[in-house]
Amino acid sequence: MSLDILLEPVPDRAVVRLCKVGKFHTDLPEQYQVALDQLIRVAYQDGGLTDEELTDRLRKAGCDVGSTVVRKHRKQQCACVA
């Protein structure tokens, strides 16, 4: 047992963790962030893209992402909101 562990600094909790969609979003210029926000927000039932269609667009834009990550991000069940 080492008491030195008690002297270690507390980890920085301010570090933001993002899922792949969130990370991709933050790296985009503002006009593309706005467009992506709109695509994410509007559900298929409301005239938007399906999760698979959005995944395809993101992949074509250079985001290495799967439909499960997109679905979780849309439902706010990803690291971005944790």
C-alpha cells in the first residue's frame, strides 16, 4: 500500500468527451456546423434523413462513423451529453 496515491492531482474534469459525430461537428466551419445541426435535429418522420442516410452523408464528408453512433447522437445518448 502506498499513500502517495493521495498526493496525486485530481484529474481535470473539464475535459470534454465527444462521440465521433460531436468531434466531427466541432472541427467544421460554423456554416457547416449549422447545416449538420439541422440534419441531426430533423427526424425522418418530420421530413429529415433516416439515421442511415445521415450516416452516408457523414461518411461522404469524411467522418468515419456508423449508424449506431449517429442514432445514439441523435437521441442524445452519446458521450457528448454524458
